[in-house]
Amino acid sequence: MIKSLRANHHILANTQEQLRILSEGVFASGELPSFEDRLNLINDYPLKPSSIQIFQVNIGYMCNQVCKHCHVDAGPDRKEIMTRDTMKMCIDIIKEANIKTLDLTGGAPEMNPDFRWFVEEANKAGVEEIIVRSNLTIILANPSYYDLPQFFKKNKVRVISSLPFYQPDKTDRQRGEGVFEKSIKALHMLNEVGYGQDRTGLLLDLVYNPAGAFLPADQLQLERDFKKELKNHFDIDFNSLFTITNLPISRFLEFLLRTDNYDDYMEKLVNAFNPSAVKGVMCRNTLSVDYQGYLYDCDFNQMLGLKVQKAAGQHLRDFDINKLENREIKISQHCYGCTAGAGSSCQGTVA
Amino acid sequence: MQTIPFMEKTYYDPADLKKFGDVAEFGPELAKKFFDYYGDVFKEGALTAREKSLIALAVAHAIQCPYCIDAYTSDSLEKGITDEQMMEAVHVTTAIRGGASLVHSVQMMNKSKKLSM
């Protein structure tokens, strides 16, 4: 079984080391402009939020998969997990701050023993939309998860699932042997209860990210390909496809460095910088929460240990929407991943 | 001092691909015309940008241009083209190149038949 960088005591499990790499090399030499310099050129520095509408809560880093590109460095050996007390704090804030969307992620969020409780309570609290970022295979990982599709349906959860490609080889190379086949089975189970079907209102979206050091293809074109191929070969339906660019952190950073792709990839991201994507970056309307209740500008910053600006309040217990909406967003060179080409976010392209 | 990396050791340096635009240094007007034309050629037209990328990849193999193979492999991946599709494109190149030799054997056969009793 492949282990996390953390379990392997890999130097890149250290967030300071990742941040050092991202600020040195081609950026320190001036070969490429820093993200801050690039934002300054278009008068967008410091980057400021718009209004906070999405609460993206990472309820634990444990996962049944160990994907090669994972920015969380998730896996079965990760034990960090959110408790019910922290979830209660989230629920209180959702009510009080009028948060529209609760976006649950991990690891595999379904592995948190309080996952179902959290979803039910969020519904009672009146949140407009609950998203679960499911890796699909979790639904088949254990009989206790077999009823997840029914649970999602009952609670009107929007399911967003990773499926790197519509063919087995690329998917399995990135996510592990046999993942594609299990993902297809899980998608069938979701389709059977009504997900991705017309007029059910049950949304099933897929996420594509490139299986390597290149940018994603055009989102609409890929959505057409995925729809055609998944329908023809596997009789699967889904709603939208979101393309996400791989950000150079954690395991994907390890891959870039190990394969001598890092400099070229960073240059590719910098050259593809799109000023209009800056307007739509997700850190402007999303707050990321970690398992302990600390706040971050995004899930990537969470994995780099970059909490929100101190003056804005860094924990759920200090939550103050006005301070948070007036904060300066923390950036480093990984941010180029969200502004390249058509832009990238947890909801796909932004420009 | 201006450095001329690798030039004396090898004809090709991958880093030179990024310097393609620098050809304007020795002839800006024609370079501008060429790059404008190049940009227009690859725009979505009666052929899709994806089809054009695959044609470019196939031609790159025919002319055995390492810069072009590098550039259009990346470009193909970024257009959602699969490994299988890229390999099929290269087999089209190979078939045409091989066929171009083989079809000349008709000339060989004609000549041989004419000379032989």
C-alpha cells in the first residue's frame, strides 16, 4: 500500500519546505515573476475577498485512496479528523452568517463518523446547498457505506466526484489500481437513485484534473467527451464536468520535482496567467475550515499551513464576517494554478 | 558576455524551443508575418483546434522535428487527446512515409520487367 508523504517522513510533508521551494528557484532568480508582482501589475494586490458564500469544511484527512496528485496528502494513515463539537461551531456560524453553501471535503469526508450527523444538522440549519466531494470508491469500500447514495438523495446533497478520465488507464495510474472500475459502479448506484438524471434535481458533477504536468483541456469540450464516452461505454449520466488545474503543492509538487518537471510547469502556469481569472478565484467567496476549526483562504492554503490573516481571526471561535471579508488573502506562487488559462476552482473554470 | 549554451556539443537544446520568438532578432518583419500567420492557422476553423493539434503532431513526426514533437505532445494532452489517439496519428505518418517508399517499387518493378527477358 502506498503511504502518505507524512507517513514516509518525506521532506515535503513539511509545509515550510514546500513554501521555501515555491519562493526560491526560478522565482528568487527573477526568471519568473512572483504571484505578488504579477497581481501588482494589474492592481489586484493585495487580493481581497468579495462576499463569503461558501464554507468549505475539511472534516478529516483520512481517505481510502492514496492518489498520486493529492494536495491533501490524504490516505488511510492520516488520522486528523473533525469532532462533533467543531461541526457544531460550523453550524452556528452557517446560521448566523447566512452562508449559502456548505462544501464538505477531506480526505474522504464520508469516513468521518459524524459526517451524516453534520449533513442532517446543516440541512436543519437551512443552508441552501450542501456539497460532498466524494471520491466515489468510498461508496463500495465497506457495506456500511453502500447506502450513501440514498443518504445523499434524502438530504438533497450535491455530489461532486473526481474522475480524472473516461478511460481506465489514466484514472488508475493517478488514483490507484481498480479505482476506475469501482468509480463506474458507484456512478451507476448514484444514477439508479436519480443522480444526474433529468428533473430529479439531484446533481452529480464530475471533476477532471490532468494526469500529469500539463494544463486541463477546454472544459466544455471535455464535458462533451466525458458525456459521450461515459454514456456509450458505461451508460452513465452526470450533470457538469469541472476542470481543475493541479496546484504545485504536496504530492503533485513531489511528482514535479522528482520528474524534473517543476520549472517547466511553473513557467507554463505563469505564461498562462489570465487577469480575468483573478476576479473569479474561489478564495474571494470561499472560506476553508480545517478539522480543528482553523480558517484558511482555500483548501490549498490549508495544506500549506497558511491560516487567514491574523487580524481577521484565525479560528471558528473568533468568527467575524466583517473582519474576514476585509482581510488580505494570503498568496504564494502556487496561486498561479488558479489563474492559468480559463482559471481553476473547486467549481471548475472561472474565466 | 553572451553565452551560447550547448552549441558546440549538440545541435538541439530543449531550452531553445522557448526562444522561438527570438528569431525576430535577425529579421523582425518576416518573423511577425510568420507568427501572425502561425497563430491564425491554429485557430478553430473548419477544423477544430484539436484536429489541428493532431495534424501538427503527425507532421512533426514526418519532419522529425524534436521541438515540434515536444510542443505538440503537450498541446495534444492539453486538448484532451488520448495517448491512443496520439499514437494512431503517428501511425498515419508512418503509413504515409512507408507507403511513399513502397509505392516507388512499382517503378522498380516496371524497370525490372522492361529490362528482363
